[in-house]
Amino acid sequence: MPFIITIRARRRFWLASTVLIPLSPFALSATHAQQSASPDLLPPVQVSPPKRVETARPLPEQKPKRRQAAAKPAPKPPQQPAGPQPGVPNSGQNVVSPTGIVTPINQVANSVTVITAQDIATQQYRTVPDALNTVPGLNLVQSGGMGAQASVFMRGTNSNQTKVLVDGVDVSDPRTGTFDFAHLLTADMAQIEILRGPQSGLYGSDAIGGVISIITQKGEGPARWTALSEAGSFGTFNQSIGVSGSQDNVNYAASVSHVHASDIPVTPLQLLPPGQQANGNSYDNMTYSTKTGVDLSDSLTWNSVLRYSESTLFFTGNNTPNADFTVFFPDAQQSQQTVHQFTGREEAVWSLLDGRVKNYFGVNYTNYWHADITPGVDLTAVTTGNRVKYDWHSVAEVAPGQNLIVGAERENSNLNTTDLSAKTGNSAGFVEWQSNFAQRFFLTANIREDDNDNFGQHMTYRIAPAVLVPFTDTKLKASYGTGFKAPTLSELFEFFPGFSIPNPDLKPEQSRGADIGFEQPLFNDRIRFGSTYFKNDITDLIFFEPIPGSFLGQNVNIGHAITEGTENFATFNAIDRVKVRADYTFTRTVDADTGLQLLRRPKEKFSVTALWNPIDPLTLSATVLHVSDWSDIDRNTGAPLTAPGYTIVNLRSDYAINDQLKLFGRIDNVANVHYQNPTGFLAPGLGVFGGVRFASYGVK
């Protein structure tokens, strides 16, 4: 039994170091600047009759007047034009992640891509990995289809160096500091913001590569019911139902979503021992979420967000060794992974001086429960991790266009396994200044001090100016910042028998990063293009190193890596019924000690998405995605190799029967291209899906 457990630990570490933490040279969780649980991304919706508000919302956030009960809006024509393309800056799009408060996207210097609820509906994204696949500046790696472990490498940094927030709550695993995107469903999402570049000056630990901030839907207007049902290839059967609205001083939103797939080919046949058959993955996920808000008075609001998911994945692990233990084959029997995740935030908002000063008092809670069943191991490995954060921050409009944000936080994290109980904590304070001069010059600057229970104090900062040039409206932007990644509870305290020992003396990974770029609109923004150059220098990287004279190893701070590249885009909306967006990312990553390319960072990524409305009710979409080759390792032996690139085409369509009902269908990987990303794990081939969406009014 100890020998089997040792093998299992080795394979688990191999998966962690190649899928979630795959820097071959290159995870205590620290606090971060707190976003509001329920930001107003748009002004209050006018429902009788519908009107589009063209002006950007003033800053800081102004609380809308108390809502009154409203009649159901009159049905609108079934026209459903293609919406704005993700990531195209315009004065009508608001974002939260670059500054921590609602800001028009054309007033920030940061490189940020926005995926809206309409984008999610049009492109039929069911999980967050689906939505992130074509985003510039990042590489998505998923070890199979739906439900399989999914990691993001932003601007060439490590997969555990990106902060992930849902309604302002850090959703990373308190044990490992990583986040598996596979279990995050999109049914209740209003906006996904992908903020690139080091952001620790505002968000603390983990934000070396950037921040992915997800904002769920907030109720507004008359009660609106929504539902979706879908079926298709790989035994797919998905459903969701939700309700949202507001009345008087209360807003509410609730959602239940379910995804299921029963036969997803993942293991390449050539990796199996002779005579062994491949077993397809199966996956099931139930997610429940609520978001509520109550205006207790003209100056006091209470917000609450809760999210719970339970998922089960049956997959083929690599735990079967050959005679001399140099090769580990895929197992004949499947492993089972069950994950329960619960996150929540309770928040009080106190407004002073007619809303010019807003104080936010909040408590965040994150709980992870993992249960792993491996063939040949009698015991079920159960791990739990908890994180509680108490925070306060204040947003003050010092003068028109001049905002001051100050805040303080305390976070406590703990880990519990069969053999270990460990905990840590972090306190932090931060200050940010945001300026808007004559709607032409914009500046955001922040500084932050973290005081960690294990490694002490660490200061980070960021400055990001942007200019809109008169007459041409050219946007010139730049930023410079520092980042850090705290060692995780697992790295500090967890012991894997026969394989590794903990290292309580680990220091944080550190980085310095800069970018500079431009964006140019033409012909009243019907054409827009831009380019950004970025560079990151990352030191003290945590790397697993064997201990001389021993079969054991230990994590130590010895790595140094450099990542740099360009992110380029162009949008074409010259014809009202046709919209096109193209993105091209070039990334160079190098181990500064060996000169080798870092694992699973393709040098080139290119995508084109076109939307066409031939008639008002019908929307057609096509996406081409190309990813160049990359450095990887063999799944069975761990030997280095170069993985070939791939090109896939996806098609989408939907047809609005009326204002309440829409039919949709999609074809993924139209040419049935066979590719592996990562190596040793088949990506899904040709898939055909279809279904129906319902809304009591305004179906998307």
C-alpha cells in the first residue's frame, strides 16, 4: 500500500507540475483589493419604453434611485444584431477590474478584454474555458473535454500566477493557490473581464500575469425568467433556469445550471498498453447562485452573493508503471474526482456626502472540498480548504474626475487533509489614485503593502497613464508594475511520502512588468486596430529540486524567467449586418537560466470571428483559431518534445422566433481536426449541438 500511495503521489505531482504549474524552471494565499459584490455596470434599465443610454456612467459609482415596480415592457421586434465584439474599447462599455471601481473602458490604460452576456449567448459558451479560448494574450490548456482540468497561462506566466475573482471573491483553491476553470459555468454571468499585466499593486498575491474578474447578473426591472435546454455530441445534455428583477428597494437574481457529458474521448490509443481499451471521460456539474441587494435607506445598502457547485469527473489517470518504473501507462480503470465549491460575500455599502464618498464593509468566504478515488488505492483522499477575508475600502470623489480609493484587509486560510492541518494569514493596506483630465488624459496609480504571517512584508505598485489624442482619437497607453506570488499552504507544509518534503522557508515569487501600446479608431469607430508590447521579468520562481543523496525533493526559490510579446487586434464593422474581429498574439518565453522555452506557451496564436445578420431574427457566426507548436512533455514518460500546432473552425447560429423564444445550434471543430493540448490528452473532435433558449421577455 505505501508503494502504491507513493506512485500516486508522484503522478499527482507530475500532473500538478505540468498542467497547473508547468514552468520547468519556473502556490499561502494573500488578500487583494476588494471589488464591490454588486457593481452597476450600466445605468438603471428603462423598461417602458426601452431606451439605450449613450453616455458613460459618472464616477464614482452613483447609487440609482429606489426602483419602482414596472410593467412588463412591450415585446420588441425579433431583430438581434450582432453586439459589440469582445475587447473593443468604446465609451459605452464599463469595466471594474482595472481600477476596482466602475470605469469606462476607454479611460483605462490597461489591456483588458471584455466578454459580455450577449457574447456568451451568441457564441454559446457553456463554461468559462469555452469563453477564454480565443482571448488574446493567454493560452488555455485543458486535459480533455468538458470537466477536464483547465488552466490559463496569461502573457507567458505560470498558470497559478493569475488572480481569479467571481463577484469580487477569490475563488482559487486555498490549498494550492490554483484555480481549475473547468467547473465554472457561464449561465448566470453578466461580464467576464480579462485584465493583463502585473496587478499586485491593487490585488496582492497571484496577480503576476493578470486578473480574470467575473461579474454575475444583477436583477433590474420587472421579473424576468430565463431557461435553456441543449443536447448533442459526447452525450451532452445541458439545462439552466434563472430569474432576476427588482422592485422598490430590492434587487434579486437566482440561477440553477447543469451540464453533463457521458462519453468524451481523451486518451490517445497509442499510449495504451497492448489490448487495453480507452475509456471516455464523463462529467456532471450542478451550480446554484444568488445575488441580492437591499437599499435599507438612502445611504445604506446591503449586498449578498452566494455560489455553490458540485461536480464529478470520471477520467483515466496515469498510475500503472512498467517493470522499471520509467513509464507510467494510462489506467485500465477510471479515477473519480468530486469537487464541491462554495463562495460567498456579504457587503454593506454606506454612502456619504450625496454619494461622493462610499464605504464598503465586507466578508468573503471560500470553501473547497475534494475527494479523489484512484484505482488500486483503498482510501479516498479527501482535502478541504477554507479562506475567510474581512475588508473595508472607501471610494471618494475628491474633485470632478479625481478619485481616491483606500482600503485594508485581513485574510485567514487553512488546509485540512487526512494527515495535516495547516493555516496562515495575511494583512494588507492599499491606496489608489484615479484621474481624468478633460476626458483626454487618464492616470491610475496604486501602492500596496502586504504583511504575511510566514514571509513578512512585501510592497507592490502600479502606474498606468493613457492619452486620447485630439482630432485623431488615437489612444496611447502604457503601464509599469510589480507583482508577487505567495507560496501556497501545500508548498509550505504538505508532505508527500516517498516523494517530497515541505519547505516553510519559501519566499514569494516576484515580478516586474511593463507594456506600451496604442489603439486607433477610424470612420466613426467602424474600424479599430491596435497593438501592445509587453515584457515580464519573474524571479525567485518556486521549482521542485531533488535533494542530493535522497529519493526526496523539495520546492525552492531558484527559477528566473522572462516573457515578452505583442497583442494585436483589428475590428471591422463597415457593414451594419457584418462584424469581424481578428486577434494575433506573439509570445516569447524563456528560462533565463537555461535558455529553453517554457512549457505549454505557444509562440503564436491567431483568431478571427465573424458575425452576420442576413435577416433580423437570424445570427450566424464563424470562428477560426490557430495555435502554433509549443514545448511539452510526453504523458507516459515525461520526456521533452515539441507539440504540433493546430487550426480549428467553429460555427454558430441562432434564430429568434419571437421576443421570448430562440432556437440555436453549433458545430465545434468542423473539420474534425485531431490534436492534443496538452500532449497526451485528446481535444474534442467534431461536435454538433442544438437547443432552445427562453425568456419571459428580451431573450438573448
